[in-house]
Amino acid sequence: MIILAAALILASLSSASAEDVKMEDIKLNLISTVKHLSQDIGQRSHRDIKELNSTADFIEDKFRSYGCVVKRQAFIYNNNTYHNIIAEVKGAENSADEILIIGAHYDTVIGTPGADDNASGVAVLLELARLTALKPLKKTTRFVAFCLEEPPAFMTKHMGSYVYAQSLKDEGAKVYGMISLEMLGYFCEEKGCQYYPLPFFKWFYPDKGNYISFVGNISSGEFTKKVKKFFKSSSSMPVESLNSFSFIPGVDFSDHRNFWKFGYPAFMITDTSFYRNPNYHGIGDTASTLDYDRMAEVAAGLYKALTFL
């Protein structure tokens, strides 16, 4: 009995240690990606073709190194060619069923290195792809890095996510749902550091920016709630959600909006962007301002949550 108890204790310690190493690996990978995109490459606006191509190459190489099946989707805007990078991991079950789409844009606005917006989203996207390639989800999953989310393409048919969503519709793909990863690295603990689009939101949501938010439209409510439920059971990261109309500023401010246009349920996971991060779309959006421990918790928690779908 003593030997058995000792063995169980050692197994428990070994398991905990392995989990710690896993979280540390996630964190280090997130740091490496954010620094590479925001520091080594830097501004990645619609006019920075060389930098966008370097970013696309980096993302494609990462996907391939994980063993994903990778494709490029080229599209033209203002006489320039841009690329969506698409990686797929076949599901462990129901591989012929509806596919899950997880996406993040890799471009920036002019004048910012874009660490939170949206190197943070790309970093988590790559980690989710890596973890999924190691142990596939039940559903076939596509990880898509979108170009041209930011102005001047924003809210037009020239967005990379619109191009991709339309291609899914054209091919008759069955889509279970889409999750947009949009700014995931900025957190604040000061009372009153979290803002909202309308004053009454403060009656229902925290005044500290220490949580992650799931945001979608009303028709995506069931999908949002399901992922939120599994996320809460898989992570210690606080999470809030909102499924509402697009006239509330911010509800449709990312790539998920284009999937609604083709009838697919979709929501955004975000640190709430300009409602929290004072460096939004500015030169101060640097790698040093992000909280990588919490980012790692988001990545690990989301992967665990998706294993239940």
C-alpha cells in the first residue's frame, strides 16, 4: 500500500510537472510570435506588401512545421496581391461533419507595430493549431490567418475574411461555427480601467479589465454559450459574453462579421480592444505591454474547451 501510494504521488507530481512545462511552452511560443511579428517585422498595413508577405511566409512555415495541411488563398485589392493562409487538421471523429473555423488577422493599421492588434491573436491561433495537430479535436478544424481586416478594407468585401467566407459558401462547406481571435493580450487590474460602449453595461460587467470576452450576434448565441460553458469548466480565466445587435459599437468589429453574412454562426474572443487597451492602433501597441501568462491561459483554456465540441 505504501509503495502504491508513493507511486500515485509520484505520478501526480509528474503529471503536474508536465502540465507546467506545457503552459510554459505555450507562453514562450506566444512571446516569440508576438515579438517576431511586432518587432522583427513591424508595421503590417495594407501598403506594406513586403512585410505582409514575410508574415504570411512565417505563418505558413509554422503551420507546416506542426504537420498541418496548408493552402494559400490569394486575392487582389488595389492592384496588389494579398494572402489568407489556411491550415487544416482532420478531426478525430466526425471528420466528414461540419468543420470548425478559427481565424485571426495578421495585418495592422498604418503607424503601429500591432502587438495586441493582432499579433496576439495570431500567436494564439498558431498555438491552437500546434496543440490540435498534436491531439486533434473531434471536429475537423481549419485555422485561418486573414489579411486585410484593417482599414481601408475594413467592413468591405475586400476583407480577407470575406473572401474566405464566400469561398466556403461557394464550395458548399458545412461550417459548425467560426471563432475570431481579436486582441487577446492586454489586461488591467485598476478599478475603472475597463470601458463599455454604453453606460448601462457597467451595471452588468466588471470595471476591471481582467477577463476575456466572447462577443457575437444574436443568431450565434447558442454557439457562443456552448464554447463559453466549456471554457469556464476548463480555465481559471474569467470570461464574459455578449450576443447582441451590430449597432452596438464593437460587436461586429472583426472577421467574424463576414461569416454572419453567409449564414454561419460566429463570435469574437477579445480583450475588448479600445474599451481597455489605451495603445489601440498606436505606436505604443508593443510586445512589452502584453500579459503572456494570461494569454497562455486563454490559449490552453480554449483548446481544452474545443475538445468538448
